[in-house]
Amino acid sequence: MSPMSYALRVAEDPADREACFRVRKEVFVREQGVPEDIEYDAYDADAVHVLAIREDGVPLGTGRLLHGETAAAKTGADLSVGSLGRLAVTKAARGLGVGAALVGAIEEAARARGLTAVDLHAQTRATGFYERLGYVAYGPEFPDAGIPHRAMRRAL
């Protein structure tokens, strides 16, 4: 099997949701040192979680979309703007296009919900990745979990 052979799907069942959380724990908690008690939040319950998973069941990446009142409460944006977050790709899958595919799937989920734009808080070192996907940074740099971030937005 090719390392590029994977599927993207909305994590609707508990096993897929747990796979998303395992990827986040691997990337954010173990690799980046984000405290586990702030990695998972109340927004996870209402979020649309997207999972990239190999044919053999190995999860490769995840991301989430907050929308509606949940997104507005978190970002202060209006109800037509979604919030992309918790984008994480395992070390083994980096550089294979998994992150860009996840962003595309999250944007597709946003469009399906009638959203007109997607905001995100990018780690500063990842702003170039998001810029290549059409996101534009705005506002000053700020810390989140001790990591420098920038707010970014893309109109859909």
C-alpha cells in the first residue's frame, strides 16, 4: 500500500472521534508540550471532526470545524464564519498532502453549512502553509498554550 493511500471522513462514530483525539494527543501534547487539560475543550462536543485514515486503520491526521453559535462564542465572529482548529498530522504523514486535504475537507464542511469564511489561529511557524491555501493573516501575534499564533481567515 502506498503511504498516500488514505481516506478523509467526518468522524461521526465514537471510534473515529477517539482516533482524532489520539492524533491530537500525539502531536500537540506529546510533541509540542501542550498541557493535556487544555488540549480538549467543551467545543469538541459540537465540532465537526475530520479524520484522515489509512486503509489499514492507522489515523494520519485530524482537524475540526466549529460553526454557528459555537464558533461565534469562541472567535467573536459572526454566525457566517466557521473556525478551523486542532489541525494535526502525524510525523509519518507530514509532507504527503494530508494537512492540505484536511483543510479542504473542513472547508467543504463549512460550505455545506452555508458559511462564508473560515477563521483559524495558526501557529506562527505554520502561517506559510495556510497562506498557500489562501488564508490571510490579520492582527498581532499572540500566545496560545505558550506557542506564538496568528489569526488568519479565508473567504469561501
